[in-house]
Amino acid sequence: MMRLSMPSKMPGLPVLVLVLLLVPIILNDEFYLDIATQMALIAATVVGLNLLVGYAGQVSLGHAAFFAMGAYGSAILTGTYGWTPVPALLCAALLVATLAWLVGRPILRLKGHYLSMATLGLGIIIAIVINNEGWLTGGPDGIPVQPLSLMGFELSIFDEYHLFGLVISGTHAWYALAGVLLVLAVWIAQNLIDSPIGRALRAVHGSEVAARTVGVDTSHYKLLIFVISAVYASVMGSFFAHYTGFITPQLATFEHSIELITMVVLGGMGSTYGVIIGAVLLLLLPQLLTDFHEYEMMMFGLILMLTMIFMPKGLLPTLSALVKRHWPAGVRSSGPEG
């Protein structure tokens, strides 16, 4: 049974909250807040993916399919069938969880590159369906998404809201919501990691044979975390769709799945806060490299390659190891955990 921990028992969570609070103060600009909002939603997605890849050791190359299913599920149910956003979001998440459970039962019996290829095939199938079923999904042209409505009012980046005498722009409101979602995603993930489920996942990652020997039902836990990570992706995909207001099949592509995996590897597999850093950097780099014009993608690839060569365990685990090696024990004991 999972016992819920308070944020005070998770040293990294207050640091994350503080950073999220400082961002709109330091970057008080609609353009940068738009990027920060997308970063928070994608980061919450990779926090769930990290549970599957970093802790259970199961590589998924089709995770963008679940993100896209959440986005298209909310878009279709609200736009075509007139559902309100919250029930549509929950229904899409339930559909994704069911699909992940049905598909996960056979494919999670596979290991190594066979599992990777199976999840890749799933992602390709979902992408083809979204592209070809234009009567439902809009096909390659995409589909508009209704604004998110919460507690009786619509949350749109084009509107302003009054709260306790303050005028809050729609962009600020959406950033606040995305920040809350990211903190909630981290809190749930950390509780899972610290529970018997997390210990079972680490045992599976270490050695499935050894885990089964000591009585761990490896198939059950792999399937469970596969479904949980898929639901993470679906929920964040739904919010992403309502935020952007328009979605295309690009959300379900193989390239998007690779981006999500790269964020986990770049930040540090098995490090919840590391994968958040990985997501931020991977989404921020294209913005920083725009001055290089035609060399932008080459510089982007070079930075990723050098990072993997000199920091093979990921950014945060490598930096944490350096801190432990060079800082006094008394100083680092008060720092956040990755």
C-alpha cells in the first residue's frame, strides 16, 4: 500500500515550487511564459515516463501516442460531442489506461530491443490512425480544441481574470495551472518511488530473475507502471491541447516520442528532478540556437552528443556526484534530493 508523504519530506519539491514562483517574476513576458507553460506540461509528461524508463527499466519508443490520444480525446469529445473539458479529459485518460493495459499485457513480456520495437509499432499505428481518419481527427490538417473551462469559467490565454483585486492575464493563469500540474505530477511520482511499488520497480530494473526469486510479481508491476506512465501522458496531452487551442498529428510522431525519451536520458534516468531539467533544456535549446540559423540543428545535436559523452548518467546525477565529491558533507546534507 502506498503511504502518501508530505512535501516537507521531499526536499526537492519546495525548491521546484520556489523556481516556479520566480519564473513569472523574472520572465514577465507573454512569449516566455508561453514557453514556460509548455515546458511545465511536457516536464510533467516525462516525470511519468521516467517511472517506466528510469525506475522499471522498460524503454518505450511510442509514448507520444498516449500524449496524442489524450489531446485528441479531449478535442473530439469537447468539440464534436459537446462534452465539458474535465469529463472529456478523464474519459480520454480512462481510454488510454485501458489501451495501455490491453497492449501492455503481451508486449511487456518482451525484453530489450524487442520491447522498444513493440512500443514503436504501437506509436506508428496510432499516428497512422490520427492521420487517416480525417472525419474524426481532422487528418493532417489538425483539429481545433475548445478552451478549458474550470469552476464555471473558461481559461483562455486571450482573456484577463480578476482575483482579489488583481488583473491576471490568461497566459499567467495557464502558467499557474501548468505549474500546479507539474508539482502534483512530481508529488505523486515521488510517493510511488518511495512506496513498495517503487522498491519493486527498482528490483525489476536491477534483475527480473532476482526479483522473481524473492517473490516480486514482475509482470504485474511492469504493467502497472506502464499504465500509470500512459495516464500521465494522456492527462498532460489533454491540458496541452486545451492550452494551444489547436493540435496536429505531429503530437503522435516518432520524433516526438524520441524527444520525450531524450529528455529522460539527458536529465538523468531515475532522477525525477533531473528529467524536469532535461525537458527544460531540450525545449529551451532551439530558442537559444536560433541565431545559428542553418547550423541550428547541427549545434543542437553536438550539444546533446557532448552531454552524453561527458555526462552519461545524465545532467543531475553527474552534477550531484560532483557535489558529493567536492563539497563538505555538512553542506550538501541540506541540499535537495534528485
